[in-house]
Amino acid sequence: MSPCGGGSAAARSPGYSHTPGAGLLAILVAVDGPPDVLSDVSLSAHMIQHLLLQLVAPPLLLLAAPLSLLLRADPPWLPRRALVRLLRSRTVRVLSHPATVLGLFTVVLVGSHLTPLYNLALEHEWLHEIEHVAFFVTALLFWWPAIGVDPAPHRLSYPGRLLYLLLDMPLMAYLGLAIANSSRILYPHYAVHLPPWGASALQDQGVAGTIMWVSGTFTMIPAMAVVFLRWLDEDARKQARLEARQDGLPHDPAPATAPAPPFRSAVP
């Protein structure tokens, strides 16, 4: 029997087979592509880099159900029992709670953009790297309960997932509009490091804020649409199985797009 109670949704759904490669590509572009090359002289390029690490790579990686795959594979460098103990630990349960995750994601996002920390990270490479790790890790935690593919200590219902994603939209919109509409240069580093295409620091800052606002909105809307469609699909399959049982017909015991089983089913 599968350690995940029949296998994860991602393992059974071919539609998710390319998401880990796309997620890794997004990380590669962010940390070693044009956004990284231009991040020192352009806030808009820097914003694209951060959004790739927060809004693009994490959900794509999580759609591949990496925890379920690790539980099934039981690699020697991370034994299945050790991973189960880690997932069941109090630390993971607290850190993965939707309220905790939403708070961490908000604090990191607001604290990095509306405090001197952002400019300090531009001046100190080691702090810049820590900032990137914080963005990526908190984004992984944020998307985990929303994607709902891997086993998790806390399971959100489909309406709960929609509300959870909806709560993030005002945050991204507020930050983006605050940056775009500012009449002063928020990060002094960019006052003396100008974009090579001739834009002023303030113009580039306006573009960066607009990118955050638009990207935040147009990432959450498709994510909510995916959650809603999965909700409809699961309800339709449940109804089909119920009708099949009533008619005495065979039915599919493991629907291809059903979410992963509850967290407890990951334990032997």
C-alpha cells in the first residue's frame, strides 16, 4: 500500500507532470537570469525576481506533491519514518497552520518592502540572499494549504482555500499601489543606480509597484479558479461513485484529480 494512502493526486494526474520542471526553471531565471543581472540597477527587474520566487515557483513545485513522492520513494538520505516524524512534529504543525503561514507571509512581505531592510539587502549581498530564502520559504508555506495536493497537518476545505487565497489579494494590491504611487524614491540605492534603458528611478519604481499589483491579482485569480474547478470535479466524482454504488456498478476507488488523503493516512 502506498505510504500516502493510495498515492497523491499529482502522482495520478498527468496534468501536473511538468510543474516541477517549470518551478525549477522559474527559480533558475530568478536567481541566475536577467532579473538577477538587472536587480542592482532596476527595482522593476528586482520585483520580477521576487515574484518569481514567491508567486510562480512555489505553487508549481507543490503541485508535483514532493512530500508524497518522498514518502513513496523512502530515500536513504531521508527515510520515510523520519519524514513522517518531522511532518508530525509540533514545530511543523505550528508553522504550517494557515493562520501562522498567512501571518509569516504578510510580515516578510510588508517588513521587507516598507522598512529599511530592502535597501540594506541591496547594499549587503549576504542579507540579500537571506531575503530571497525568506521569500521562498514563506511562499512555500503559504501555498501548501492552498494547493492541497500533499499530505498536510492542517487541511482546508475548498471554500476555506478560496477564502485563504482571497485574503492575500488586498495585501499584494496595497503594497503594489503604495510603491507605484509613492512620490519619493523609497530605496536610496536606486537613486544612484539607474536602469540602462533611460528610465528615472521614480519611473522604474512606479513600474515595479504596478508589476506587484498586477501580478498579485492575476496570480491569485487563476489559483482560485483551479481550486474551484477541483472542487467541482471532486463533487462530480463523488456523485458518480454514489450513483454507481446505488446501481451496483463498479466505480473508480481513487479518482484521478481528488486531493491527497488526510495527513494521518501518510503514516504506516
